[in-house]
Amino acid sequence: MSPMGGVFFDTPRFANSVPFFRFQRFGHGEVRTDSDHKLVVVMVGLPARGKSYIVKKLKRYLSWLGFQTKIFNVGDRRRLAGSADEYETAAEARGRLQRRERADDGREAPCSGCSSPGGSGDNDAAAQCAQCDTRHSSAFFDPDNKKAKQIREQVALEVFEDLLRWLQAGGQIAIHDATNSTIERRQALISRLKSETDVNLMFVESICNDRDIINRNIKLKTHSPDYVGIDPDAAEADFRARLRNYERAYRTIGAAEERLDVQYCKIIDVGKKVIAYNIQGFLESQVVFYLMNMNLEPRVIYITRHGESEDNAAGRIGGDASLSAGGEQYARALARFIDRRRLDFAVEVEEYNRQVAQSLCSTASSTPGTCSEAESAGAHSTAADALRLEQSLLSRRVQPGFEVWTSMLKRTMETAEYFDPHIYRVKNIKSLNEIYAGKCEGMTYQEIARDFPEEFEARQLDKFYYRYPGIGGESYADVVLRLQQVIVELERIRHSVLLVTHRAMARTLLAYFMDIPTTHMPDMELPLGYVYACEPRPFGNHLRVWRYVPHLDDFEEIDAAAALRIRYPQTLPSSTSAPPLPSPAETAYSARN
């Protein structure tokens, strides 16, 4: 754990809002592309098989590409179903309200479900506190429980209707996040979509045969909203019972869907095997291509700007200048810092795997039936399985390879010169070159405002879509497109990597990993002298930030949330006033940083 604690960014407030694939603005005009059709992605699979992990990553990727994408989670709606009057008899509703009133008056004994004040004090399992009224035990997921099954199906269809309304209002890609594990449920969704025009359907099924991953996911599930305040062991036992109920009714995608000519993709063991069927559309192909490149190996993606260049010191943009004396100092310190972090991370991973192995071994040796017959036929949890599990987890180490990627410009390649070639493989990648400023290359912002006042004003009004004038001039939208392959490669590789790049590139990369909207991307403050470390984890990317301190010639960790700032543009100055110059933090680091 970092001393500053790090920070996660995986929240609804970071959601893209402007799909540049659909309407891509270049300069002062608009170009309409052929990606105007809409897509519904319906998830399929048993609980604890990584569906939520896939959904969050897919949403983040598609949003970063510019598609309006939204997740519609059936579980969130289902948790409200137990307290909604339309799902209750009148007697049940009165009983629930009476229990809530007694809980408010403090006249209830501890709840049998969560041990909090508000229970009835008797042995009636249904007499729980008001908070527990929104929870569902494993019995709710019993396929023989007709009333509960009716509620589950109704909730799933209601969420699907919400999804369709959002698409009709202007959305582009909607993800139906649920188990959808029966043929009947999937056929109901297919039938409902037949009446919608220009909306394509695609199923994505997550299948996992890796018992280590399943058991780790089950541990994570005990922290879900269904089990707030519940003893972890009781929560795990209930979730495993729920899982067995799902396994009884589960049917994988197959002939029934193929007869209806439905598009689908199966992701097996987090991308080790991928089956794609009848994939036809552009958006669908983007989804499959991305999902083929996932992995769960522990690794860190380090992102930093190059050391200070001679052009940075002069306040000039673009160009291909060499490092200044301060930039050389940063390059040497960066190599030392990454050496330490590489070793520290290996120790952190080993310790984490040891803790997980110890936790899961006790579960594996005492809890039978952790995998379904369909997914792991003949598997039995025994003492031998527990030993195998421990050995498997402890054998997972950081991959020996550690790569350093730079652009093809001198200032990044010179920043990487101090890395030991026997340990680090250095790659020079043209796609990481700085955004090309066309006619404005090598100019200061003051010179641009003086010589190209209309261009300067246009850029201030819309930095993301604005394209620099002249042959080869680029916009941030162009940068996203050329970094698409870099992102997919970063998702594919199984070892850590350091990207030594430029300000626009660092902004674009961090916007992807931290799920920051493209509209905010050009206004992210990313000074020279900072290292941003993104570690992929089950519920999002974990960010840590270090800042170079010149007088110490070393790095110090700082608060990640404070470091990743967005500087919103000020009121555009009049044409007669002096244009604002970039802050010192944009061009060089100083001792006070």
C-alpha cells in the first residue's frame, strides 16, 4: 500500500460525452462518418466469472474512442425490487413498513441478517431491518422459486427498456450487465429488440474454468452491496449457495442463438480463448478486437513526460530539440527510480499472492462445489486442490521483461538512455510522437496568437477537436486514433512498461486509464517531472503519482487525486489583449514543484 494511499478513478462522473466517431469536427467544419448505428451489448455468464471486470474495461475503452457508452446494471435495480410495492403483496408491504417504523423508533432487536439495530428479535428469517429489505439471500435465486424468478425476469426487462430509451435519446452503445444465463431470458431480449430499427444486438459471454480466479472473485463478491454489514464467512457461504442455484439453470450460448443468427463472442478464462460468431458490424468488431487482448497479470503502466528540453526552456511547442542540463539530470534520476520501483513491485505482488493463497486455501479445503459441472467437470475441492491452489498463486511473479517505450523524437530517446539494456528493452514508437502542430511547430503560444490569431482563438474554444493548420497538423481526436493500437498493446502485454512521451500523449493515455472524458483531456495539468503509475486491478485502475524534486535529485510520492488536476479554460481574452502564456508547470519543472 502506498504511503499516500493512491486513488481509484472508475466513477460515473468520468464519462465521455462527445462521440467524435459519429460527428468528428476538424477545424471549423464537420465530417459525418458511417458509425451512426447503435449497439446493445448483452452480457452472459455465471456470477464471479469476471463480467463486471469486462464491462468496466469495455465501457472505458469505447468511451475513450468517442462512442457514447453506458452500463445498465440489473443487479442495482434488483436490489431495489424487494422494497418496491409493485413486487409485494399488500401484507408484505405493510409488514415491511411496520418493521421500518420500529427500527426508526429504536424498538427493534439486532437484525438477524446484518446484526445491526432493527431486527425483530425472533427467529423469523424474514424479520430483518429496513436496510436488509433490499437484500436477497441465495433462496431468491433458486430457479424453483417462481415468485422470485418472475421478479428477476421483470427487473431484467425493465432495465432493458431503460437501455432502449437511452439509445433513442442519443446514446450509441448500451451494455446490459446481468447474468442472462438462461435461453428463455436471452430469447426475450432478442424478441424485444426486433421492433427497434438501426439497433444491433451482440452477446458477450464470460466463461471461467480457472478455479483460482473464481475463488478470488467470490472473495471480492462478499464486499458487494448485497453483503454490507454481513459477516464475511456468512456472506461467502450465501454467495456460494446463490452460485449453485445459478448453475442449475445456466445454459451457455449456442445453437439456440445461432438459429436466430445472433452475433456473439465468448471470452474464456479472461481472453485465453475467444470464440466469435457472426460478427458483422463496425462497433461489434471493435468490441471483439479489444476483448481479445485482456489479461490479469500483475503489472504497472508508468507514464512520464521526457526531461526538460531546450525548447521547453524557451517556451516553444513541438520541434525535435535535445534535453537541457536539467533534462539530463531528470533522465538519470528516472532510471534509478524505475529500478527501485521494479523491485518493490515484485515484492508487493509476492506478498499479495501469499496472502490470497492463504485465504483461498482455507476456503478450497473446506468448501465443496466451487465450480459448476459445465465449467469444471469432475473438479473436487480437496486438500490436494488447496495445495495446488497455493502453489499456483505463489508461482505468479512479475514477468522478468520490463520495457521502456519512447517516441521517435530526440528528447524522449535521450531520456531513456540511462536504462540498463540488459534489464530493460527500449522501443522507439512513432505513434508516441507529440501532437504535430503543423505551421505552429517551434513557435511560442505568444507567437501563435500574434501570427495566427484566428487559429489561436479556435483552439481556445475547442482544444479537443481543433486541428493545427498546415500539412500534417493534428487534433487531440487524431491523437486518440493513432494511440488506439498502443492502448490495445498495453492491454495485451503481461509485464510492466514505462512510457516516456509528451504532454498531449500523456494526457490521452491517462484519460484512457483513468476514464477521464475527452472533453477534459486537453485541460489536464501534467507538468514535466511527474511519474504516473497505473496498476490494473479488478475494480478499476489504481493510480499513484511521484514528483521529481531537483534539489534532492530523487522522487517523492504525492497525493494522486491532487496531482491529476484539470485546468478549466478561462474566459477567452479579446483580440487586443495580450494572450495568456502557458504556466511554468507546462514547460519546465522547478524546485518548488
